[in-house]
Amino acid sequence: MSNSNVTENNSVPDPTSDEHMQLYLEQQKKEKEVRETLTKEWTERLVGKKYVEHKEGDEAILDEHAFSEASLRKPFRILKGKNVAMTMDYCTDRLNVRLDDNGVCTEVFFV
């Protein structure tokens, strides 16, 4: 008698493994959708605007021409220049703001 649930080594596969993997994949898909939505929103807010250094006590700046650190969601990271080195730690909720050599935002991403 053949049982399709029995593997070659006669062990029964753990039924929760597939369920766990499915839940994991669904969670990853949701997180990706959130990152894509946030990337779109922050791209619209920042790309093309000049970054203004923020000093303690300054008001947040976010208008049609400029933005400051105080106007950004946390956590965030400012990447100045085209070939700037960055850590590769896995922080999917961190807002990354890439600036050109003139301090203008050219890209926004979450990793």
C-alpha cells in the first residue's frame, strides 16, 4: 500500500513546514508592498529637492524646494554623493535618501 505522505526514508513530512513557509512568503509579499508604497510616497516628496542641514532646535523644512532631517521619517540615512559607501545591514524600514554632489535628492529607497 502506497502512502503519498511518506518520504523515501519512511518519515512523515511536518505538515506545518509548508504552512509556515506560506505564511512567511505572504508576510514578505506584504512587506514588499509596504516598501514600494513608501518609496513612491517619499520619492514624490523628496526627489529634486535640496537637502538643508538641520541644526538642533531648527524647524522642519519640507517645501517645494528643500527638506531637512527633521522632516524625514525615522529611521533614515542620508547618502551624499554617487559612490558613497553604506553598510549592508538589513533594515527594511529605513528611509535611504541619496543626494547628488549639489545636495539634491536623486533617489529614495528602502532596503
